[in-house]
Amino acid sequence: MREFDLGEAIAGKPVCTRDGRKVRILCFDRVYTNREIIGLVPSYHFTGTREDLYSWSIGGKISLFEKDDFDLMIVD
């Protein structure tokens, strides 16, 4: 994994969370301040049977203040 790159993600490069869970991106252009990316992530509690909806900043951050396991990363 390596740091998130918006251009690569838009071009279709696979994306995951910092803790390694696959992310299915739904859109990159949500009209909402600081949470433009919308995606689905496998649930911690229902692995394989449920996905949870999350939103990230255009830079792939779940939190604007610190690194987090839910930050987006590019899969190599």
C-alpha cells in the first residue's frame, strides 16, 4: 500500500483503508464540505455479509486532524 492519490483512484486504481480493507468507491464528487468521496467498506462485525458506508476528504482522510485506520490508501 501507499499514500492515497486522487488521480489514480479516479483512473480505477484499487483503493483500501490504511488497515487493509478493500474499499468500493461510489463517487468522488459529493457536494459536501470536506467529505467528497463516498465508499463502501466491509463491516468489522459482519465480515463478508455487510458493507458500511463511509465518507472521506478529497485527500482520502477520514479525520482531518490525525492519521486513522480508515484513511484511504492506493493498493500496489
